[in-house]
Amino acid sequence: MSKFDTFIEDLRGEIKILAREAGKEMAGAALKDSRTFIRKAKKDLERWTRLLAKGDLTADEFEFLVEAKRDLAVMEALKQEGLSRIRVERFRRRLIDLVVSTAFRVFL
Amino acid sequence: MHRTRLYLAVILVLLAGFLPACTPKVPLYNERAYHYAIALKVESMALMGRAAEPFERYEERATKLELRLQEAYEYARGRPHNEIAAMQWEILIDPEGHLIGGFLRKWETDTTLSKRFLQEMKLQVAEAFDTISGLENGRIKPDEMD
């Protein structure tokens, strides 16, 4: 087997591992954050509904809070999009490092 | 040996061509941006806690806070490839919205706000700031580049 074939084989194996780890990391973190947000939002809306029924919040205040929650949901979604892009960038950097280190290991 | 060096040279030339085409499209961690999110969260919480009192007593403070929030937004907007964080700030400070910008507008319009309402709004606004600091804190740090 030529050194170039060895390089390709080694790289293929390492990339599989890297991709699997990166995939797990991306899916896991986003899912956990989303579930936490939804759980908190549900609790908040239930509490506000009770407060409205008791008269501790006016209809106007209740509506404002619901709109605030909607704005917050958009901000959370933006955060997840931003973190997702960062994870892709981290993966790209690790891939480049992997290619360079494998090349030096095999050829030098 | 000659062929080995040739292969290595080809790989490195390809990488050299690949790298600039894929320059990061995400900003790196920025201490000033993180500080804006944390400091303005603290200032906002402190001022919101006063909203059961007449707005006119805190009008100057509210104006100063609005200016600082605008400054943070403009800073976010000025960073390359930072449109996501800029959009977050825009939503947060929008006086037509329902987070800190909208809250200050409502306080001014209604003169005073109920304690229950402002307590609940503080939770939402705090969480909103946390989405911004959370994104910034998740960015690639300079020492990760070594």
C-alpha cells in the first residue's frame, strides 16, 4: 500500500469518528436547550393564567407577558441558530487539523 | 521519497486553497460583547425593580439605560458576521416590542406598573439577556485557535 493510500485510509477512519462525535454533540445540546425552554414557557404561561384568573394580573398585563414570551422564543431560536453555526465552524477547524496532522504523520 | 514529498505538497497546497475560501463566518468570542450583556442585564433588573414607582422619578436613568442598550446593539451590528446577535439585541431593545424596550415604554405610558407584573417581566427580560450572553459565551475562544 502506498503512503498516499495509507493517508486516505487513516483519514477516512478518523473523519468517521470526528463526524460521529460532532453529530452527537450538535443534536444533544440543541435538543436539551429546546426542551428546557419549552418546559419553562409552559410553566410561565400556566402561572400567568392562574394570576389572571385570581385578578393579580390584568388582561393587558397578561397579553404583554405572552407577547414577551413570543419575543423571547425568537431570541432563543436565534441563539440556537448561532450555536449551531459555531459547532459547524468547530467541526471545520478540527477537520483541517486532522488532515494536516495525518498528512505529517504518514508522510514525514 | 520524491513522490511522498509531492503528495504532501499537493495536500498542503489544496489545504492552503481551501482555508481562505472557508474563513470563519462566525465571530470569535468577544469580551466586550459579553460584558455588555452581563452589565446591561444587571442595570435593567435594577431599574425594572423600580417600576412600581412613578416613571418621572427614573426618567433620566431610563434614558441612560436606553442609550447604553443602543450602544450595545450598534456594537453587535458593527461586528462582521454577527447578524444573529444583532437581531437578538434589536428584539430586546425595541420600544415597540415586549422586552426591556417595550417595558420601559409601557412604564412611561402607564406611569407605574404593578409589582406582580414587573416581577414576571424581570424574569422574561433576564432570560432574554441570557440568550445573548449564552451565545457569546458559546463562541470559539482565542486560545482554542492555538
